Amino acid sequence: MNYIALIPSFEPDDKIIKLVKELNNNNFINVVVNDGSGEKYNNIFDECKKYAKVINYDENQGKGHALKTGLKYIKDNYKESIVVTVDSDGQHRVVDAKKLCDYIFKNNNNLALGKRIRNEKTPLRSKLGNAITRKIFNLISGTDIYDTQTGLRCFHSNLIDYMLEVEGERYEYEMNMLLNLKRNNIQAKEIEIETIYIDDNSGSHFNAFKDSFRIYKEIFKFSLSSLCSFLIDYFLFIIFSLFINLTISNILARIISATFNYNFNKKIVFRKNSEKSAIKYILLAITILVFNTLILNGLVYIGLNKVIAKILTEILLFSISYIIQKKIIFIGGEQVNEKNI
């Protein structure tokens, strides 16, 4: 079984030469992608050619693009293998890369992630940024991953097609890869690795504003349709109930908001078109609608204001809907945002 190290690189220093040499000495096949670093760095990549296949292109395209370029090369040139992505700035140890590859080989897991444990040496910007991202990611995706921004990731080559389908050309690519794991029934195993920050992580090309925006945009896109659907449902219910009875108002509002929710998820969030997911969505939506109407009428019957009753009903059924979708409906299949059905 081949162990292949995929190393995306933009404007590297001599540490990448040391990295590929050590990987080569540990029987790794190395694929380095020069992400448009420019002529100034040609001598470094020429030295890397002694120990790696180096892929060059002229203009900087981003880390996601570099990873996909390398994955296409691996797919076209190697058969069954285990691929590990390694950053070029010296922050990943070869022994940790091998540890992840050995785990995938022995356990046949889908994906292994290098888990960096924060300590007193971790730069403050990294510590805060990673902690915030982790909490938001877990809240939105329902997936518990400690180190969402690790660059040390290992997987069997049978996952390359999935990796190539993930959207994103820059740093958001790595977040999208994790956001899409659950609906593709891919299990991730985090394995603790040494945490290395060189010169307070000054060698990173991560742009705090632009790249953070790209990452958080993908996360919040997951929840946007839920919020919009709730607002549509709530305000249509209030308007309809001024003219027609409670039950009909609730049914009409939820039909309209659920239609919006499904189409938004299909076209914007997941960009998937599946009759199977539509049928499952409709069946669950009908079931939730029945219980929603019964609970809403019951709360109003015992004397609650219809506006308060509507909010309480939505809160209760949101939890039930989320559990059903997470545990039954979308396990291993396509996922629709958990709010408004």
C-alpha cells in the first residue's frame, strides 16, 4: 500500500525541502503543488524535485485548488493508496503523518484528522479563532470535531472522488470538506498530534479577514435557510390567522415555508437534486405538520395566546425534527437543514 504525502505550497522557505526529504526517507511518495509562488521560489521547488513530484502553475489559486490539483494527479497516476495532506511550513511532523496513515491502513476508517491540543505555546489568535470556529461548527453541523482547521488529514484513495467534489478553492475548502462529512456518511477519527507553531505562526498565508469570511460564510449558509424559513412560517401564520381559522393558517404557512426551505437547501446549501431526498422530506414534513397543528391547537385551547403558542410549538418540534433527521432520515444520505419541517 502506497503512502502518499500531498503538500500544497505557496511561497515556501527551506523547511519544505527538509520536509519532503524526511518524508522520502520514511518511504512516502511525495506530491508537491506549487500554488503560483513565482520565479523567486523556483530554486526551492527545483530542490524538492529530488524527493517529490512537483506540479507547477503560474498564478496563485488557493489552498483548496492546490489540494484538488494534487488529488487529480494522484487519482490518475496511482492505484490503491493512502493519502495524507501535509502543510509545507514545518508545522506537521513526519512521525504524525505516518501515525495517521498507519491508523487508516489498520482500521479501514474513512478519514483521520490530526488533532492539535491547545496549550500555553499556542498563539492567541490561533487559540481564539480555533475555539470560536469549533463551537460554531459543532452547533451548525451537529458534528463534534475538536480541531476543525487542522491541515494534517489522511484518507484512503477511494475518497478522492468525494474530495474533488467538495466546493471551494481557498481555505474554505477544508471547512467544506468537514461540513459535508455527515451527509455523505463519512466517519472522521481525530488522532492527537504534536502542536507546533513556528515564530508565532508567522509563516501562515491565512488572511485573518478574507479567509475567515470564506470559512464562516460556508458555516452560516447551513443555518440561513432555517432562519428564513422560520420567519416566513411565523409571519405568514400571524397574517393568515387574522382572516381564517388557526388550523388552516398554520397549514398554509408551513406549506409555503417548507417549500422555501427544501428548495433553498437543494439549490443553495447542498446543490443536490435527488427524488429520494424530496420524498423523505415530504413524508417527514407531513408528519411534523400534523403534530404541529395538534400541539398548537392544544396550547391555544388551554388559554395561551396564539403567538406564544406558535413559538412554543416550533421550539418543541424543532428538537424532535432534528433528532429524527440526524438519527434516522439523513444518516448516510442527503441532509436538509433541520429547522422548518
